[in-house]
Amino acid sequence: MDGMKTVLLMGLAAVALLAHEAHAHAPEDLASGKQLYQRKCAGCHAAGGRGASRGYRP
């Protein structure tokens, strides 16, 4: 039974790793996302995403 659990866990880990690699982002996608964040989000959330200490709070 322990051997079957090990095989199952190894298989799940392999699937998770492959799924993660399949969703790797192209550099141009990352650059586009950064520009979008700077235009639409950084005003309230700050450059690092932690938010401004004062300002609008929904």
C-alpha cells in the first residue's frame, strides 16, 4: 500500500510540475502586464502592490 501511495504522489507531483511549466509567461506578456499595472493599479496599490498608506479605500 505504501508503494502505491508513493507512486501516486510522484505522479501528482509530475503533473503539477508539467502544468506549471505549461503556463510559463512570455517576456512580452510580463512587460505588458507591468505596463497595465502601472497605468491602472499603481496609483492606489503603489508600485510594489502593497498599497498607499493614505488615500481612497473602497
